[in-house]
Amino acid sequence: MCRHVGCPQLQPCPAHGARVPFEGAHRHAAVYRDPAYRAAARELRRRFRPGDLCGICHEPMLCLEQLQVDHVDPVAVAGGAGELRLVHGACNLRRGAELGRQRAAAAGGR
């Protein structure tokens, strides 16, 4: 089965080769398609006011276009939608990269 997100192939797919985006990618995709997640994310964006504090760095957020919806407990760890918050896009990317490094270090330490 091809493990590339969204690929319908039931056997290894030559278009995607053996490259897999990351373990649990299908779980991530399912969470983001969930209507409850989408409704909660829309509500967070609707309630945003310039000056609200970032959920990660606690600095003011000024522009909605530069923000992302973040899972307080990462999907890769918790496995579900969970609690959501608005954060700076850069903070969310940095947090995701840090989580990736921690998971890689843990896998290498086995």
C-alpha cells in the first residue's frame, strides 16, 4: 500500500516511490479534514483580535494571515484533534521542528 497522504494505491506506488512523508501522516490528514476541527479553527480565527497573545511565545499577534491553528497536544503525540489555539506561524513551525528532532533522537536511542 502506498503510504503517501491521499494516494489511493493499494500497493507500492511508483509515483511516490518508497518515500514516506512521516509516520502517522494519514492520521494527520484525517484530523484536518474533520468537520469539528474545521469549525473550531474557523471559530478561533473569527474571535481573533490584533494584540491577542501567541499560545507558544506569548508575544502579541498582529496579523491573522501570519497565524496558524496549533494543537496544544500535537497530533503526532496525542493522536486526535484535542484543544486548539492560535499561534504565530513561525512559532508553530519551530515547535514542530523541535518535536521532530526529539522523536528522531528517541528513535535513534532505541
